[in-house]
Amino acid sequence: MADPFAPFEPNAPEPPRRRFQAVPLRVLLPNLVTLLALCAGLTGIRMAIEGRLELALGAIVLAAVLDGLDGRLARMLQGTSRFGAELDSLSDFVCFGVAPGLVLYMWGLETLGSVGWIAALAFAICAALRLARFNVMLEDPNKPAFASDFFTGIPAPAGAICVLLPVYLELIGLPRLVASPAVAAFYCLAMALLMVSKLPAYSGKRLGARIPRDKVLPLFVCVVLFVAVLVTWPWAVLSVICVAYLAALPFSVMRYNKLAREHEQHRAHENAGALHSAPLAGGAHEDRPGPLN
């Protein structure tokens, strides 16, 4: 009996086995940093469930630091990829949408019942919407050059750090009356709206791209001092950073509007110049003299 699974050409050579293309290390490194940020965010969720809020806050801050590093590392190594962008968005949703909402809920929003849960839920949903809009706007071909220096709405990491301000204030030693759960719920909703708003927020992507040689050592000293102060008084430093960031948003809006006006004026000037230099219909020119009688 003939083999029903025999090939049509018995003497044909076996097809070559498919070999997967090697992935460069410069592409893997940013994704590894993103995975570390995701691990930090998930650890923050666990710490919040166990009631260890200080460790949960530290994990979210660590995730924000790693999230800022993976993008710069990818651009520096020229290792950006579509896979890395999608992985970064999924990691950001967990670290800066789900984790801060759960930390706030475990901290005091749960005393408000369903209202507190709705506030935490709204923050996580707005973080997802903000990340989805960011991915779509990356492919906008009509985006002016200056707009790449600004985010549309505050970014998810900044929103996650700022939304935890009521927890920082309590850990500093302020009474809960200053940041009660009701005030924290209203503040959480406000931060959620800022993430999905069209408010232009300065991105800082080009900040520190080129550093003069005489500024390198002072920069190292400042970074070391900042880290030392952050480790010594973490909640006070984070509170100051949150207040300063929110206070700087109006200046970011004014800067964006100024650049937008200059861009429109430049385009109008170019269009006027193009119309002035264009020949009239039929090849005639206005300044050509008429025939002599």
C-alpha cells in the first residue's frame, strides 16, 4: 500500500530549514530596560496590596527612571523598533496607569467606596487612552518640527508621579486633613484629565543631547547631589518636583503658542513669496511693457 503522506517528488531535495535572523544587541538593550521597568511596576502593585506603600512608591519611581532611560538608550544606540514601541506602551500602562491607581486606592480611596474606585479606574483608563493617542500621533506626517519637543497632554510617567502627591504629603508628616481621600479623589480625576487633554507639555527629549566639556564634571556633581538628596528625603523632594512640574505647565503652553505663531507666520511668508514669484497665466508678466505705437 502506497504511503498517503509521500511527497509528490520523492527525489526532490529537502527544503532548507528556516533560520531566524540574529537580533543586534543594540536593539535588545532598550527592551531589557523596558522589561525591568515593567518588573518594577508589577512589584509596586504587590507592595501596595501588602500595605507597604513606601516600597510601592519607590518601585513606581524606579519604573519612571527606567522608562526615561530606555527611550534615550534606543535613540543613542539607534536601536528603535516597532516591537520596542509597543512593549514600552504596554509597560507604561501597567507601571503608570494601574500601579498608581492601586496605590492611591490602597492608601485611602477605598474609604470612599465606589467613588474612590471610580477615581482610580478613571486614572488607569485615561493612561491607556493617552498612550494609545501617543502611538497614533507618532505617524502624523503633518506634525511641525517644533511640536516634537512637546507632548499632547502630560505624559503617563509624569502623571503617575504627580498623582501620588497626596501620599507624599502624608509621608512627610502632614495631617491627612491636608490631603484627605476626598481631595485625593478629585485630584486624581484632575490628573487623569490632564493626561488626555490637548495641553502641550514640554518633553525635554533634546535636553542634555549635547553637553559642553567644561560642564560635564559639574553635571556629574549635581546628579550625585540630587540622588543623595532624593534618597535622604525622598517624599519631600518628590513633593517639590510635583509642585514645580505642575506650576511649569502654563509656561509650557505659552512657549508652544509662541512657536506655533512663529510657524504660522513663516508659512504665510513662504506662501506669499511663492505667489509673488509665480508667473501669470499664459506666460505673461505684469512688468512687461506694451508695444510702441
